[in-house]
Amino acid sequence: MNNVIDTLAQELSVNKKYINSVIELLDSGNTVPFIARYRKELTGSMSDVTLRKLAERLTYLRNLKTRKEDVIRIIEEQGKLTEELKNSIENSSTLTEVEDIYRPYKPKKRTRATIAQEKGLKPLSEVILDGNFEDDIEKYAEKFINEEKGVESVEDALAGAIDIISEVISDEAKYRKWIRKFVWENGTIETKGESKEPTPYEMYYDYREAVKSIPPHRILAINRGEKEKVLSVKISCDMENIEIYLKNQSLKGNNITDTYIEKSVEDSLKRLIYPSIEREIRSELTDMGEEGAIKIFKANLKALLMQSPIKGKNVLGYDPGFRNGCKIAVLDDTGKLLDTVIVYPTVPQRDIEGSIKKLKELVYKYDVNVVSLGNGTASRESEELIGRLIKEVKDEKGKDLYYVIVSEAGASIYSASELAAKEYPDINVSLRGAISIGRRLQDPLAELVKIDPKSIGVGQYQHDVAPKKLDESLKGVVEDCVNSVGVDLNIATPSLLSYISGINSAIAANIVAYREENGKFKNRKELLKVKRLGAKAFEQCAGFLRVMESSEPLDNTSVHPESYDAAKGLLETIGYSMEDLKNGELSGIDNRVEKIGIDVLSKKLNVGEPTLQDIIKEIKKPGRDPREELPKPILKTGIIDINQLKPGMVLTGTVRNVADFGAFVDIGVHQDGLVHISQLSDKFVKHPLDVVQVGDIVQVTVLEVDEKRKRISLSMK
């Protein structure tokens, strides 16, 4: 275990005592959000990102330790374990290294070498490999001719010996490690391809790139092209150099036997080592590609989930369309559905006047403040209509009406889901999408957690990533976002509650069932009455659940119940009452804390400084939301179709997705434009995420429009 702690401390540059504490906390069933938020003294204030990385590496290192023990045991049972071999295994830092060492001792399927051994040719191979033989080797090989065993000639005997030596060379861990490193540093990935039809892989039809520098997105693109049988892929390398290395390592300076060792080296490299190393490197590249894709996806998803909610506004959700009309849903400021309608302003009906009339009626009847417009099919045509609606509402009633374009990715999936059917059993499937679009503006987080993250449209080659690995990573992001914001216990859906620390889907359903049966929760303590929500689950979840209606003001903060005494002691010490907290009259708290000193207060209240600082931050603004209050509406550009775009046009758009190679920006046409990494800034950009994130509103210049391929090139320079 010490080795594991040492390794983690070194990799993460974190003090060993904190590593030890985190491991103990994780092993005791504590969740990452809980540890990150409420155990800062024990972790040295590690972030949720660092904690997740630590948990992931801990699992790997523990698996590595177990595998080392298994390999040592198996080799010992074979009676072949030496002290040197044991040390080599124990000092290995990766599973690959352990498997390389284990390779010669691993039970093998029948190979050319095992067949040759069955024919009794192992002693001949040992004589050749030893390098001390000085007589006529062919004459010596005659001893091994055995027609019954299929050794009919000297040539057969020597060929079998070469097969055995080839496998011995191939199984040598030291050689494989050197070759793997050499190919990684000097190899080139080469692709060939052709297709009668247009494909996304045209740039790879005759392509080569250094293995060590190929970016993650290109690895996954090549893999997909290969899977679809459009591309053939290989890794090429200077085989001559590898051969020289192997010969230098294997030859014994004996002219009689070295000839056969040379043949073995050539055979081993071509038939056994290189194909195996190539597969390993391709697998390692795929892992890198997947990690890169997951990293991007996580960053994009976090930015999307943490977009500012629009609070206190009645919203009109507008799901645009052509033939089947535009679906409209009106929601009050809590997200409750007030009304639905379908209008037909687009082709083929083009009932613009009738649509405007209906929309105005809804705006006036329900005092709608903001229109949330989906960015899908017919979005721009609908935007023209909304522009006119805003003008007429202003002219007629002097009322300000705003609109925001939101991504509708995944809305149709939600509409047809079991969850949507349960939420809105009496509402037509097509209208549920408009509800989702409206709610995404009111609270992106609460709405988007209902949808599988993979369907939200912010990924990069996510379909080429191992599903389990992707799901686990994305779940962690959603968890961290939900817990950092916190949820209102009395309105939260089961979907939202299931992401709260310590709460699974069964407990989430029980919370909602309890609420429906007994009315609103009166305080946090009442959670303990919920079926299957025990003391441990309460400890993990309580701080992330708000009860605004509670007589305990601290129940509407992220102060954990275990710290209520400390919070009350703080207020008393610096001269405030609970009434002051309730009424939000703590404006001078920072000055009073500073006057006494945070270190003095920490000792007096018997609470760590990081926890005390969090308490102060929370009681200053109960019920605070870490997300910003209001996003800026995107103003209408008047652009409707790709054919209206011209190079040099300056437009405002929203970043919808970020990839390794650039950012996709919604400028109002059906296709998002691409700002290539080279066009993101006048300065060098290492990665697009350093400059932009999903949800950013940016100004772009049109560089090029390819109508045929439906590609738009943009610049932010």
C-alpha cells in the first residue's frame, strides 16, 4: 500500500498524508463531491477533478499490485521464480511491463515453437543460443532426426530450433520494452484508402504522421475509417535499426551458431515481435484518443450544464419546424407548464399572420418575458417571425420581450423517453420537445440531466469511445455540477436528485414519493424519514439539498448540518443573530471576521479554516447559485440560409461544441461554422479550450463557405 501512496503523491504532487486521508475516505464509502466540499482539511482542499483522478489511478495501481502478486505466485508455482525476477516484477510501473515479464511463463496455445519442443528440438535450440558450440552444427543436428515426430531432415531440425529461438527472443521483456519505445518515438502511422462515394476520410487516403505526435481526434477518425473498411492502417518504422539492436543483444560472436540466431532474429521480429508491438501501440493510441475525446466531452458538458439559468421569468419554449409546424410551450417562472399550441409560419403553410396572432395572445395572457428558441430545422425562419413578434409587442403594449437561441440537441430523445411520458402523460410527444427547450433556458442543469449526456451534442468522436469508460466519466461531471450548484429538495425531479452525493435512483424516487405523500419537506432532518435513506446517505447528501421553507435558515445554504453549531457559534462571536441571517443582514461580516482573525475564530470554534471560510461564504448569501444570473440574448442577424453567407461577414454566434481542432459556432444557419484552432486567436493556441468554452457568445468573421459540402469556415482573429 505504501508504494501506491508514494506513487500517487508523486504523480499528483500532493502530500502523502492527504493521499492517505483521501484513500481512507473513499474506502469508507464517501463520494467525491462530499469529500471535495466537506473534508477540505483532510484533503488539503483538493478539487473534485483531482479527487476523481486520484480515485481512478488508485483503482489502476491496486489492480497492478494484485496482478504483480498473481504473476509472482504463478511463476513461483512453476518453480522458476528467482530473486531478480521477483524484483523486476515488483519494480514494474505498468501492467504492460508486468505482462512482458510474465510472457515466457504464460501458458501458450500451440505455436511453431511449442510444436518444435514437442518434437524434442529444445536441446538443439539451447546449444545454438548458448553460443559455445564449436563442432559441425549440421552433424550435431542429425541426432534430432525423428521421422515419427515429423523431423525428417537436418533442415527440419534446424528450422524447428530457429522457431524455438524466435519465440525466446520475442518473449524477452527487455527487448520488447526497447522496441516499443523505439517504435513509439520513431514510428509513422500510415493510412491508405479509396471510395467511389464521398467520405469524411478523404484526407487520410494517402496519409502519414508520426506516432508520437498524432492528436487524439485523428486517431479516432483513422480508427473509424478502418472500421468502416474505407482505410487500411499500419505503423511503419526503421526495421533495420531494430534488427541491429536485436542482433547486438542476441548474437554470441560464434560464427557456427550465430547464423541461425540471425535467422531467428529476422523471423522473430517480422512474425512475432513487430505485429504484437504494432497492435499494442495501436491500442495505446486508441486509449489516448479515447482519453482526449472524454476530456473534451467532459469540459464541454460542464460548460453546458453550468450555463446561467434565467430565473423569475415566464418563458415561451419554441421548437421550430416546417411541415408539422412549430411547437410552442409556455412555462411559468418555476418551469410549470401553462399552455401549448402549434403554429405554422413556415413552408408549406406560411401562416405568418395567424402565427403572430396566436403567439401574441400567449405573450399577453401569461406575461411571457423570454422566448427560448431551439436551434434546429427552421430556426432562422422562426427567428424572423420572433423578430417581428418582439417589435409588435413593444409597439402595442410597450412590453420588452427577449429571445435566446438554445441548443435543442437531445430534445427529441427526451420527448420520446419514459421519463417525459411520466412527467407529461397527457401531452403529445412533439410538444414535449418545446417544454424541454423552454426549461433549458430556465435551468439548463435541471433539464439536461434528464438526457443521456451522449445525446446532448457536445462530444468529439464519442461513438468511438468505450461506452462504459465514457459513461463513468460523464456521470462524474454531471455529479460534480449538480452538487456544486445544489438542488431545492422540494421541487427537484428524481433525475436531478439521483446525481446528488449519496443518493441513488431508488432513494431519489423514495424522496419524491415521500414529498408527494407528506407535502413539502419542512427541514433537512426530515430526510431521515425517507425509506432507505440512512445516516450515511444523509451525511453524504444533506449539504447539497436546500430547504427554503425551513425554520432553520442554514437549511437553505450549503453549510453541512454537522457544521451548524460552528456556524451559529461564529454568528454569536462576531455579534450577529439568527434573525440577521434570516433577513440577509450580514453586510459587514467580512470586516468583523478580519478584525478577530480567521485563525483565531477557527481555533475558538474548533473548525478548520477552509471549512470556516466556506461557512462565511454561504451565510453571506443563503441559497446562492454559483452560476451567473442572466445570459445575454443573441440579437437577430437576419441570416437565414447558408447561401446568404459571404466571406468577410461579421456575425455573432454561440459556441455549441469544442473539439481538439477548433470550435463549432452557431451563427444561425442550419450548419454550425468551424473556427479552426489556427483562427481562434492571433496568439498561439495550445488547445481550443484555453480560448473558448460551450455557451460562449463570440464574434466571428466568415472566411469561406462550401455550400456543396455544407461547411462554413470562420475566424475569431
